[in-house]
Amino acid sequence: MHDHDNSERLASYADVLAGELPDAWTSTHLPLDAKDDLAELADRIWDLDGVAASLAEHPLQQAAVLSRPDGAQLVLVDRHDDRDGFLIAAVAPRALPDEAYRAVPEPNGIALADDPFLSAQRVADDLLARYDNALAQVRHNALGGIQPSQPDRVVLTWQPDGSVATAHVVDRAGAVLVANGFLQDPPSGIYRLSGDDTREQARALREIGPQLDALGIGTALQHPAGRTAPTPTPASIPPSPAGSPTPAARAR
């Protein structure tokens, strides 16, 4: 049976911690019945140390996600030892390709004492400093293989993992992309459409062309070899994903 008191304690601790961190953080509690959200979150926990070891033995039963307006996220989870407090770790952005994380050290999580006021300073000085540095590196890496779009033309670039990405599109084009399944990483300006479901990916790519054209915006599909196909739809069904694990998956 789920421990209601412990659930309330985690949620309350996270609320106080979020309010004490620099910048504007908010907290969202994920209870036991949010199984899909907890599973998706576990796959994105960016850790190869103590938090990963704990999750390997104790799968998430609840969590609190702390979010910053720029898309950065931290996750607070229960400890499973003889000490009070919690574990906190960074969360890898969903919108960035797996290749961007290569050669970037994981900003491993830390253990926190049972005092959110004291813990906030440690998170800011330690985990957040390492997390922001790692985020800057992966966002820079992610832009390396993406040709920027122009105000009147969205350039879509195939990625090695089978996804399609574009960067620096105008707001009205970005709205069309998001409505058709692209995930946005605001700080980097990257929009990414996963290749996990190739049929859904192909459908989305077919539909965004006419929608963008109605706004007076053209589209082009940029292949890794550098060839650009000036057409709003792919020539064939997208290739299946390469199957590269996410940063969090490699940590488990």
C-alpha cells in the first residue's frame, strides 16, 4: 500500500525546495497511479551514480519534478537507506537527440538532508552548476548537425537516430510543428520529431507541408549527405531509429 504520509512529505519538501532555488522553479508531484509519467521520467533521469543505483533496486513509486521556465528539470525521489531526506537528480531534455549527449559527463545527482532550506543552497552550488554546464554542452552539440531555418523556409534535418529536427523557426511555424508532434527545446531553439513511430512521423511530415505553405512558409528536407529535397513531404517512409539509448537509459 502506498504511504500517504510519505507522499505528502515528498510533495511538501519539493514545494519548499522549488521556492528556495534561484530563478523561478515550480514543483509537480507524480503519485503512484501516474505510472506512464513515472516510467517516462525514469528513462530521462541523467545520472550514473547513486540515484541510478537506487532506482535499479527501487523503481519509482512517486516523484516530484521541479521545472524551470527554460525547460530545465530536476527530480526529487525517496531515499531507501537508514537516513532521512531525499535524492535529487537532473532530468535530460526530451527534445534533444541522443548523439548530443555523447562525451558530456552526467551531472550526477546528490543526497539531501531532511531540511529543504539548507538543501536548496547545496543544490544551487553543486547539482545546478553541473547541470547547467552539461545542458549548455548538449544543446551546443545538438545544433551542430542542424541547418537553421529561415523566416520563410523551415529546413528539416534527418538525425542519426531517425528523428527529424529543425532550429530557429519563427513562432507561427513553431506552432505548426508542435501541433504535429514536434517537441521543443526553447533555449536551443530546436524542434524535434521522434522516429520511434515511423508511420506517425511520416504522417506528421506529410501534414506540416500544406499547413506551413498556407502561412507562406516553404519546407525542405535536409539529408545527412548534405542534399536538400525542396519538398514538404518525405520521399519514402522514414528510416527506423538507430536504437541509441537515452542518457538515462545508459545510466540504468
